[in-house]
Amino acid sequence: MGKYKIDYSRIAKKNIAKIPTNYLKKIIQHIDELENNPYPNGSKKLVGFENVYRLRVGTYRIVYEVHNKELVIIIIDIDVRGNIYNK
């Protein structure tokens, strides 16, 4: 398996700017690790979606979509648990 390219949705880009620095470093680290392994320990497939997963980083959730044929991961959204599922 090759290295995946990471893309961010407009919503993810907007929300990443609001994340406090102490969490942001951990979140970026987890996203960078997705390039080599899109299904790390702790990632969970979201029910009702084809290739959408979520990864917990403290109180934050990273929701992303995996495109294996193109080796692309799209970061759909990053937000706290209370907000991420209510959109």
C-alpha cells in the first residue's frame, strides 16, 4: 500500500483554525499518521456511510473518508464530540 494524500474539506479547514494549540498538535500528528495507515487503532467506521471513519483525539473527533483506489483521504470535519454528530 502506498502513501495516501490528505485533503481537507472547507468545513474541516474552518474548524481546524478554531482548535486550541495544545489539541491541534495532537490532531495534526494523527492526521499525518493516516497517510501511512488510514485505519489506525481506534478508528471506527461510521454506520450508514461507505468509506467514512472517525478517529478520537481527546475530546475531538476527526471524521474522514478513505478513497483506496486514488490513495486519497479527505478530512471531512474536525470538532468536539458534542458538535461533530449534530451537523
